[in-house]
Amino acid sequence: MRVDIFSLFPEMFAGPFSSSILKRAVDQGIVNFKIHNIRDYTHDKHHTADDSAYGGGAGMVMKPGPVFEAVETVQAQALDMKDKKVSVILLTPQGRKLTQQMAEDLAKSDWLMLICGHYEGVDERIRQHLATDEISIGDYVLTGGELAAMVIADAVIRLLPGVLGSGESLINESHTGGLLEYPQYTRPEVFRGWAVPEILTSGNHGEIAKWRRRQSIIRTAERRPDMLKVVELNNKEQEIVADLSTQKSNEEDV
């Protein structure tokens, strides 16, 4: 996969992409990151990439010219990507909220182009005529889209084949399959008097799988009950959720 990121502050990406899993993906040739400074595509001596908003108001707005030129120049030069699936994503608080399913869909792309908004936002024509999608990482406002671009890159690239040491790591983690992940333990078996649940040391993998499924349901019901609305549960699992709901109601009535 190729990932091009367009930013007014490209130096912000030096650290995250040069360590941990993302660095491994780069070293293995699984992903190719290219960071572009939008100011390099301006044509005045001050490299101006923003201007005041028509109609007045506080703050500055990113100009369309440098952003269009940056993206279109990169697209024209990437001859090896001409027939590849490309997503041009604008990072904005107004976009679709990032989910695991969206990350999985984006992982099927050959080429991601991430445009980092800044200041009061970007000229509307960038949204209308350049971006193919708009994504937000949550209902809050950041100083710019750079951190959002890092989050999306991490969420997507870790899903690519060969990036994680074991494909099994992706199967049971939170949000994959619609549930939060079950509790995890490691050595020592007893720490400060707190023991690992006996079932996990039993060696009975069938019972361990059942315990983990139950714990995932319980944890999701307690922490993110909204997620259960779209998860398919069997009758016994529905009873678990109903019992938890009844127990919570009784505790609130006390």
C-alpha cells in the first residue's frame, strides 16, 4: 500500500512512522509512506497556504490552490499507481466517524491520500471536488488533521497481511466482531495476591473460548452497551445481557 499525506506541518510525522509496527511495515516493503508539505505548492515568497474567510469570521481557511496542486501533482507523477484503487481522504471533524469496519475497508485500498485540514478548516471546494471521503476520529476538535492522519494510518496499516506477527492477533481484539476484547493475563500467575482466573490455566481450550466469549459480552454490556445493538447473540448470550441489565436496575433502585 502507498500512503501519501499532505500537511502544513510534515515534521510531525517523523516519529510515529519511524518506530514500532509502522516502521516494521515500511522496512518490509508492505507500505510506502510519502509526506508532502502543502506549502511547497504555493507560488508566493511567503508560501502562503491560508487566507481569511469570505463573509468574515475568526480564523483562517486553507486555500484550495496549494492543496489541489499538491494532490494532483503527486497523482500525475505516480505512474505505477495509475490503475490502482485510490482514496483521497480529508481529515475533518465533519467527516464520518472512524470505525473498525471503515479501517478494514480502507485496508483494501491500494493507495491512500490523506489531506490534513488546519486552522478553521479548508476551502469548501476541496471537500466538494477533490476529496473522495471525509473522516473524523471522534467528536472533538484538534488543532489540525495531522494526529487524525496518524491514527488512520495506524488503524489501517496494522490490518495489512504480514504487518503483525500473527494474523490471529486481529481476530479477537476489541471492535473486531463487534465486541470489546476479553480480559487478558500473563505471568506471574499470582501478583500481589491477585490470581489469574483458574479457567485460563486449565488447558481446556474449549472452555477457555467460552469464558472469553462470555467476558467479551459482559465487558461490552457494561462499557459499551450501544455496540450490542448490532451484534448477533444466541439465546444464552442474550440471557447474559438481560441478567446484567436486571442486576444494574436493581442496584440503581437500592
